[in-house]
Amino acid sequence: MQPRERIHQLVDDLPEQELPAVERFLRQREDGDPVLRALANAPDDDEELTPEEDAAVQEGLDAIERGDVVSSAELRRSLGL
């Protein structure tokens, strides 16, 4: 079996939850940016949201539901960009 075939088999055998980490690892080859590489290797943020953060998220979701938002294109136009 050739290396490419062995790699394909290893990927096929991976548990679904491990695929994002493998993808980040493989993409590092493409990304010469050390900051992007560091971000790709950063651990997942598993801290609970504070009540303030939770309220801010809910405020944003409520604004979206009300339609109280602008597109990025509209924002750029309003800023003259």
C-alpha cells in the first residue's frame, strides 16, 4: 500500500470529532503565517460564558430576530469604504 493510500485509510478510520483537528494540522502546510498557525493550534475555549457574555449573545440574537442589523456591504457603504 502506497503512503497516500495509507493516509487515506487512516483518515477514513478517524472518529468524526477528531477531523477538525486533523484538518487544521494539514492546512498548516498551506499557511505560512505563524499567527494563523498558532491560532490553529490553540486549544478550544471550554470556559463557561459569564452572565454578562451570555446577555450580550442574547442581545445580538434578539437584534437579528428583530431584523435590527445591517449587512457588511451596507456598513461599508455607510462608512464610505
